[in-house]
Amino acid sequence: MFDNLSVKLDKAFKNLKGQGRITEINVATTVKEIRRALIDADVNFKVAKDLTDTIKEKALGQDVLIAVSPGQLLTKIVSEELTNLMGGKSEDINLKGDPNVILISGLQGSGKTTFSGKLARHLKAQNRNVLLVACDIYRPAAIDQLKVLGEQIEVDVYAEPENKDALKIAKNALKYAKENNKKTIIVDTAGRLAVDEQMMNEIERLKKELNPAETLFVVDSMTGQDAVNTAKTFNDRLNFDGVVLTKLDGDTRGGAALTIRKVVDKPIKFISAGEKMDALDIFHPDRMANRILG
Ligand code: GDP
């Protein structure tokens, strides 16, 4: 994950090695390299520019301590700024509803169904009585996929394979949840390969009807700037509460993780790095920044 970015940042800092102090010239060169590394990692140009302008300003404004080399100083500043860029601190999902409905949105293939299973497992481990609801009515395999996951993690799955009305399924699921004392309801919805009006209308209506405590947007981190643009489109329509970044185990460049928060102004709440049900982590901006910096 982010291998290229890490290597390039490391190289930028190494060029400062042997320099006795921070000067306008050596900072300018390093900052330029950092900006190029970020843009190569598919970070939005404006975000990369703003970030590196701040880094430069901070570096030049520091009183140089004898004990800290310019390289160490720059590394510290970059770490802090990357952490800020990704939201500063981790943010929990809202589970204060009664019942707690968690609506899962995103494009087809982003990892919604897999994440729904993982989240169910995660919340079940907190002794919550969880119900998974299959509202992906266009992809019959999605219902089976959710049922298989449900069996694996021993969580109930509500599905109506013959029903093609997602709204009705969702309403029936809420009734079932009430009758069966299920307090945490995770609703997996239909995605398309690209944003389309029918999908957006459907998820908007589901949100209105279900009044979820938490609406999450799931996105494949491998898609870089596309991920950011899709997040923006979904957020404009859904005003979601948080982002789930998937497939961080792949050859992802880092752009989505670094840019989404700034562009969409919604926190990344979970990251997933693998297909297995235990491959789910709460997102910690500082840990991610440290990983990027190696
Ligand atoms: P959906 O269409 O949004 O419901 O997406 P799925 O949950 O069906 O996931 C699409 C594919 O991505 C499946 O083959 C999943 O196993 C895979 N997948 C989901 N999350 C991850 C992840 O974090 N890492 C990897 N490598 N694969 C994932």
C-alpha cells in the first residue's frame, strides 16, 4: 500500500540529509518533490498544492533546533500535515438510534456486501444483536453472497429474493427486526458500475424511509481520483456520515485516502485490506500518515 509514495517521500527527505539547516532553497526543492510525489499518488492537484504550501510555511517558520536535522524536521511536519489532511483523529459511527439503521451505499464492486458482513461481525463482537438486510435487488448473486457471509459470521440475513422493491424490503426488514429484537440493522444496497439517476433516486428514498443513524459510503481505494469524484456525487445527494475505503491491500497509490476528507469534508471511518471477514480496521489518520512515511 502506498509503496511508491513512501519511496518518493523518503527520497525527498534524504536529499536534505547532510544539509546543516533549513533554508528557503533546500525547503523549496524538497517541497516541490513532495508535491510531485503526492500528485503521482493521485492526490488532487489543489490539495497537494495547499498541503505543500503549508508544509513550506511551517518549515521556514521553525526555529531550527541544533538537535533536529532539516530532514527530521520536515518529516515531522509532513507527518502532522498528512494526519490533519486525513481528518486528524478517528471518528466512530453513530450507534445511538433505536433501532440503529446503518445504510451502506456505493458503486457496484466497491465492496459494499463484503463490508456489510465485516461490519456485522465487528458490531456482533460488541454484543449487538445485528440483522443484515439484502436490498441489492438487481444482482441476485448479491443476496446469496450476503447469506453466505451471514452464515459464516452467524448473523441473521433478511432477504426477499422475489421482491423487486427495495423500499418495501427495507420496511419489512424493520418490522422483522422489531419482532425479533434486532437493534442494529445493516442495509446493503444496490450499486451500479457508474453513478446513475435510478440508483441515486433509490438510495435517496431508502435513506428518507429508513432514517438511518449512519449512512456510509463504500469506495474502492484503487480508483484514486474517481473515488473522490464519486464520493462527492454521492455526498451531494445523500449527505452521508462517513467513508469506507476498501482494497487497501491492493496496489493502491494513496490518492483517495489522502484527498477524500478534504474534498468531500466527511471522515473516513473504516478501512478494509482484504476479502476475509476480519480484514476491517477503524481508520486512524495518524497511523496512516506514519505508514505512508514508513
Ligand atoms: P459490492 O458490489 O459493492 O457489494 O462489492 P463486493 O462486496 O461484492 O466486492 C467486490 C469484490 O471485491 C469481491 O470479489 C470482494 O471479495 C472484493 N473485495 C471487497 N473488499 C475487498 C478488500 O478490502 N480487498 C480486496 N482485495 N478485495 C475486496
